Amino acid sequence: MNVLVIGSEGFIGSHTCNYLASRRHSVYKADIVMKDEENYFALNPEQIDFSSLFLDRKYDVCLNASGAANVQFSFNYPALDYSLNVSNVYMMLEAIRRYNPACRFINLSSAAVYGNVSTLPIAEKNTGVPLSPYGWHKLYSEQICREFATYFSIGTISLRIFSAYGPGLKKQLFWDLYNKFRQAEGEEVELFGTGNETRDFIYIDDLVKAFELIAEKADFSGQSMNVSSGTETTVLEAAETLRKHMKASPRIRFNGREKHGDPKNWRADIHTLRGFGFTAATTIDEGLRNYAEWAARAQI
Ligand SMILES: NC(=O)c1ccc[n+]([C@@H]2O[C@H](COP(=O)([O-])OP(=O)(O)OC[C@H]3O[C@@H](n4cnc5c(N)ncnc54)[C@H](O)[C@@H]3O)[C@@H](O)[C@H]2O)c1
């Protein structure tokens, strides 16, 4: 496949490019990071023009791994979050519609569209209420994908990724925890919530394999699809596992306070993804061991 990855220099984008290249796909990259590399397009963040990506070259698939990936950021800068997660998706699809209509579009959405859902596992038809601007913006991006599939016959799919993690991720729960454990050696680390909150974590190597399966096997009819491991892990268990692999000693104390925008329990219904032959190969124990090793090397 000829694949264009927009947001190629980010956490998910960079792993996706490396994996697809290792599978002998032709990979083209685009990001706002300035660098000179073959098959790389440096976009000007002041004047984003996605059309230029599609004028001279045609792709089978475009995967959008750009955008903001942070709930708190969306509370602080809602308009910027909207521009990155909604307006840009529209502009990418408009460029595809005009210059490369055969290109199928993969939109990285998020489980944040669900908010708190009472029934687990969470199925795609389960429409909760998002708990943050980020969650709403991802929902709007999904609707845009549906619009282009319905009215302009552009092949689109939105992937509701739950909690992705792995080497290279310098944000979210595990990066915060890593830094707290390191800085509070021998003392106590305080975390939000009760520890009984659950998440469905997916290791980055499994996520990028899921992308390839989806690109090859999904029909691109504007639908939304869960992508995760399908395994529920408590925040307490995840925190203790990371602490074990860091050989750190701080006690973990949960303060019982809810964090703005954070849901309580998440486990994805991934039967559609399983139908494509997907199984998550990396346990949370293995994944966090790799993460702790990488973070120790990456620490400045
Ligand atoms: N990390 C997760 O757990 C997770 C979960 C669900 C959904 N997602 C979604 O996946 C996407 C990627 O997440 P991530 O964690 O890799 O984020 P990231 O911040 O690591 O990467 C985003 C990349 O996009 C680039 N970018 C920003 N604006 C751009 C633009 N206008 N044009 C081209 N590139 C631009 C950035 O330079 C960066 O390299 C986001 O849309 C995020 O919401 C991530």
C-alpha cells in the first residue's frame, strides 16, 4: 500500500510509520516538524495546506495521527483543540475529495467520545456523553468522516482508541507516574481517584498492527470502530506494575478526588477488530516493563 501518515513525528504516527515500512508498505510522512527527509512533507503550522500533499502523489490510505491528544489541553485551549481535532480533519478530507478521492481515510478518534458508560464492554453503538471538549471534538471529527463517506463516497473510518501507551509516550498516566515515582523515591505518591477506576490499555506495537489489519480488511463506510486490547486493568494495578518495573519504592495513595474529564470504567468491545484476526499480544506487565526501560533511557 501507498500510505500517507499525517502527524508522522508524534507518538502514534512515528510507530505507525516504522511498522508499516517494516512491512514493506510505501510510507510517506507529513508533520509540522521541520526536517529534511525523503518522502517527508514539512507543513507550515501557520498556513496549513493539506492539498499540497495530494497534488503530485496518490495514496491508497491516509492515516491522520495529528491533532491534540490531551484532555486537559482541551479545557485550557478549546478553540485550538477544535482546530487540530475537527477543522483539520475537514480540510484533509476536502483535499482528498478534490485530489485523491480513491484514498481511504483513517481518523484517529478516541474512547473519550463515550464518557461514562454504565455497561461494559463498551460497544460502538453505545453513545454516552463526552466529559471534555476533547471528547466532543473527536465526536465531531467522526461525524465529518461520516459526511464525506455519505455525500462524497470517500472511504473513511474512525478508530476509537482507548488508552495507547508504549516507548515514546511523554504524556498521560504512565509518563506522569514515571516522573512522580522517580522524584518521590522513598516517599509517597498521590494520585487522583480511588485506584479502582479501570482502563483498557493497548500497547503501541499492537495498535499499529491493528491499523494494518483495518487498512486491509475494513470496509470504509464512515463507521466508527473500537480499537484496544479488550482487557480491563485497574489504575492501581497499572501503577503498581510500573512501580515494580522501575524498582521504585514510593507508597501509592489515592486521594479519592475525581479528575476533571476522566471516566470511571472502560473496557472496549472489540469483536469487530477480532473479526479481522486481531489479538493483543502484549500484556500490561510486558508493556510496562518495556516502557520503564525506555523511560529510564529517555530521561533527561
Ligand atoms: N495517545 C493516545 O493514547 C491516544 C488515544 C486516543 C486517540 N489518540 C489520537 O491519536 C492522535 C495522535 O496521538 P499522539 O498521542 O500520537 O499525539 P502526539 O502529540 O504525540 O502527535 C501528534 C503529532 O501531530 C503533529 N501535528 C500537529 N499539528 C499538525 C498539523 N496541523 N499537521 C500535521 N501534523 C501536525 C505534531 O507535530 C505531532 O507530531 C491524536 O489525534 C489523538 O487524539 C491518541
